[in-house]
Amino acid sequence: MANRDVRLELFRDNNFSGRRIQFRRGGVAIRDLNAFVFNDELSSFRLRNVVNRRQVTLVLFSDINFRGSFRVFRGNQSVASLGDFNDLTSSLVLVGRRLTNAQINEIRRTGIPPRDIVVIRP
């Protein structure tokens, strides 16, 4: 299953520093980053799929429950600074495949993440 191949490291500060939260074994949807005492604190991250580098999507949302403004990141990448989205993330969705824009809009509209991932609530 592709979601098991996904890895994500979230950092409080730019340039991969400060407090870190790691997800090592799969896709996840976090409805409210307050569950990790990390709401509005994300500044940098490392994202990867260890088997197929193109098959990973991270969607960051400015509001809880996958609402508000959002940023989409597809494929393996390290982002040292979120720029204008720094310290704004309140919820996120991470999957081991490429989500389409239509699928992301459906998540935003319904507040329902993909079915085959762990959902974390506060």
C-alpha cells in the first residue's frame, strides 16, 4: 500500500530547525494541529515517498477541518521556508499518491479526507 511509503517531518522554525514532528509510516489527515500543540507553528518540512518519489501529496490548510486557504505540495521535496504561509497551518492531509485539484477541492468542500489514511482529531 503506497501510504506506508510516505514520510513527513514538520518543523517549527525555518531551515528545518526547532521543534520537529515526524510521520514515518503512512498517510495521515490531521483535523486540528492543536492535537500536537503545533497549530499555526509550521515553518518548514521535508516530504517524501521512499518507493516512488512522485507519488506523494501534502496539503496544508490555514483553518481546522481542512478549511481556509491552502497550499499543495506534490512529489518529494524539502521546503526550508513556507514564506507567506509560514505559521498559518492548522490542518493537513498527507497521502502516498498524487491528489488531483478536484480531489483537494472535494476535501475542502466536505471536510472529509481520503478513506485509506489515519485521521487524527484533537
